[in-house]
Amino acid sequence: MNTEPNRESGELTTLEMYIDGQWRPSASGRWLETKDPFTGKAWARLPEGDAGDVDAAVRAAHAAFTSGPWASMTASDRGLLLHRLGDVIAANAQVLADLEVRDNGKLMVEMLGQMKYLPRWFQYYGGLADKIEGAVTPIDKPGMLHYVVHEPIGVVGAITPWNSPLLLTVWKLAPALAAGNTVVVKPSEFASASMLGLARLFEEAGFPKGVVNVVTGLGAEAGRALVEHPLVERIAFTGSDLGGARISETAARQFKRVSLELGGKSPHIVFADADIDAAVKGVISGIFAAAGQTCMAGSRLLLHSSIHDAFVEKLVARMKEARLGDPRKADTDIGPIATEPQLAKVLDYIEIARGEGARCVLGGRRASDPGLGEGWFVEPTIFTGVNNEMRIAREEVFGPILSIMTFDTDDEAVAIANDTPYGLAAGFWTTDLQRALALPKRLRAGTVWVNAYRVVSYLAPFGGFKNSGLGRENGIAAMHEYLETKSVFLNAKSSIQNPFTLQ
């Protein structure tokens, strides 16, 4: 299978899906094109899988779970295999980064860092694989031994997004595999190439066939078939809240377990006593890194009214220096929007904000520099004069658009921050130790950063409150998302009490 990107060639690279240890086209023979956001041109074609391909992948995963080498493997051996995979990924970090940059336009400097960090997930969960212990529990029944064990669930369906394909897929794969499950991945049709590149590395690391399968295709067809398949026991999804609601509703009909890492409209608060220079950098990281295409984006900036003007002046001046360009180049600060539909959405929200009366103090257009060619670039955009009832302040844009509001008291800042349907993340900047310790309890978000933003770790649980989702990824908490708890009673007595009564 050739997954090496070649930007100079006019020929499309042909990719194939990975099912039961084999590379194959779709059963229907249909194909989808995937485009390079920097050039706006198609560079590869991938199979347009459907329900038949999903069925083949799920049945392969189910067979691997119920019989064969994976089913009989000890937890310790699973852990060693995950460690081996981490080593293989480390050796292929550049190849994976090239694929990500080509397919979704993220900066090479960030993607290469992410690819070099991915092995930590497999090392961490490889180490946890044989350390999820059960318990022998005291029981109030004479002559009874009672113990608790944790067992894998079965086949997991992972549906992953286009903005950070491998990182967000690995958040699901590593704990699911460490727990002993098998997995079918349906990556976004806009960014499937890097997941197919990773599948090759599972093969190289020695995973038995059927343990990890990748079906490419449209969400409405392949994704839906995966959620509906009766042999899939659990769905792990990252995407929009609307997509999560549809998946949750469909899965509920079969009582499937789900975890949903959804959208956000995260507040980023700067208090009057903050280190302003550090906070400006933090705000930039929160909304303009990755061109704002992150679920945790700090898209609502809450500034204390006493520092509003000075802060905005510094922020605008710094962002005027930001370089848009080729994401492969080390001096590029902001790359393109990842997909054409997303480009249209971001531009629409800019006009919505103007129509609502917000004041655009930076950007507000599709970038038109000749050096950007036909790429899908949007200028970093800052709106002031925003109130929390505007659509630009309430709806997730997923682009480089910052809405700025003001507050005068801590209580007012908290009220504005929490006045949102979402609750994925929040951040604030202060030098007041008492505030730094007290405020996280008051912010309704799954992750709170204090004097920092956009920090993640394999050790730290990640997930949201309210419309931002269900369940947690990363940390020990994620392992329990992929395990069933079983209670066992063993009768050591020779006699049975009255069989018509509760024992």
C-alpha cells in the first residue's frame, strides 16, 4: 500500500481500507477523493465503504475477539504488543506527520510533535493492561466467596474527526486495546490517509488480523452502519454535538454504550492582575493555533473591563505579524482550513457576527495573498463588542474567530463563562493564588487551565459537561470506559437454602 504523499505529482495516490489483515477497495468499487487544503486540489482517492464493508470489518473484529491469538493473549502480552507498536510509531513519526499535513493542513511543526508524542499513549496503556485488578470482597453470606473482575466489552466502533485524526483516534485505540477489545475505525472522509498509514504500523508491530480494522467512507453510510451493527458493543465518537446526538439516539435503541467527545464554546478569562504578555500568548494558543479547528478552542475571550483596550491592542498587534502559508514550512504560524465545507461555514459566521453588530478589529475575510494560491485560508479574525446572546458567542464555529466580551467582577465572569450549552474546557489567567484555587470549582467544564491553555496529556482525563459529551478519554478513567464489571458468587457450602427465597 502506498501512503507516501507526493505534492508535485499530478497523479492521485490510491489508498485502500484495512479489514481482517488485508488491504482492499470497497465492495461497491466506489471511490472518494481527498483534497490537500493548501492547494485545494485532490491528491488521493480512498474507498467509499458502505454497510457491506462495515459488516466485513465488524465480523472480523468479532472473530478476533472471540477466538484466535488475541482472544487467548494474556494482559501482559497485550501490554508488550502495545509497547512494540509505540516503538514502531516513533520510527515512522515523520511519515505519519506528512500524511496528516497533506490531508488536513495542520502545521508540520505541530503534527510532527504530536506523532512523536503518540507512542506515550501505547506505552502508558501498555503498562496499565495487566494492572486493572479485580477484588475479593467481604460478603454477608455465610459460606460464599465473592469476587469482582473487569473484562473487555467486545467490538468497539471508533468514529473519528478530521481536525486531529491520529491523536484523537489513539485516545480511543490505546485504552480499548489495552483492555482486550477489538476495534473498527471509521475515520472522517475528509482525513482518512493518516489512519490508513497507522493501520500499516499495527501490521508491522505484529497485531493479529482482525484486531484493528479501518473502513473509509461517508459518515451517513459507513458511520451509521457501524453504529447500528448488532455485533458492535460500544461506540467512541469525536465530533459535533449534533452528530453525537444522532449517534446516541441510534445506539440507545440497542442499548450500546457510548462515549462522546463533542464540541465546545470555551471561555478564556483574563483578570486585571494577570501577566498580560503571557495571557496574550495563551489566548493566541487557544483560538488561532490549528486555525481554531480544535474542540477545546478558547473562542470566547472574557476580559476585565479595566484591561480591555490595552489587551486588545497587544493581541491585534501580535496577530498582524502571524504568517499564513504552507503548513510544511517551519515559519508558518497558521495553516488552511481543513475542508471546503468548513471554509464556507467559517466565512458565513463572520458575516453573521457583522450582522449581529459585533465590531471586526482584525481580519474578517478569506485570505487572498498570491502566495496562498487556491488554499482554504481565512484571516485570523477578532470581534469586539460581543455579548453572550449573539450566535457568534453561543455556537461552535471551529475556525480562527475570536469573540471578545468584558466583565467587572469574578461573579460576572463565572456567570458569562457558564452561560453556554457546552462545557468542554475553560481557562483563566491570574496572579491571585486564592482565585487560582477557588475558580476551577465554579467553572462548569471538564478541563480547566490556570495560566495555561491547550495542554493535554495521556495521564489526564479529557471530556466535557453538558452538550460537550459523555465519558472521558485519557488517564486511568479511559480504561474503565472499555471494561465490563462482573460480580462472581461461589458457594462453598454443601447445602442450598429454600430455593423459593432470595438467597
